[in-house]
Amino acid sequence: MASESDPQPAQELSEIKGALDVLFTLREEFATWVEEAQNEDRKEELDNVYQHVLAMEAEYHRRLEAILNKAKPSV
């Protein structure tokens, strides 16, 4: 029975790491686009999206940390 619940955390960990890879790439691209924006309105729009990606990335880091802490053996 325990073996049936083991794949779930492993799959979740894999999904979180994949999401973090995608968010990292998006963050890097949006940071570049914000720097290259030609006018303030466009810069503000891109910065809003960039900030949203940062928030999502922070949430996924929090989830990753929670899973890793849960997986640590209790002493």
C-alpha cells in the first residue's frame, strides 16, 4: 500500500521542477523585454507580467521546499 502513495510525491516533485524550469526561462525573457521596451506604457505592461512570473516562481519554490521538507526523515 505504501508503494502506491510513493509515486505521487515523486511525480509532484518532477512537475514542480519542470514548472520552475519554464518559469525561469519566462522570467529571463520578460526581464530582457522589459529592459528593451521602447515606451513607458509598454514597459509597465511587460513589468506587470514579469512580476506575475516572479510571484509564480516564488510559489513553486515554496511548494518545492515543502515537499523536500516533508520527505526528510524525522529524527
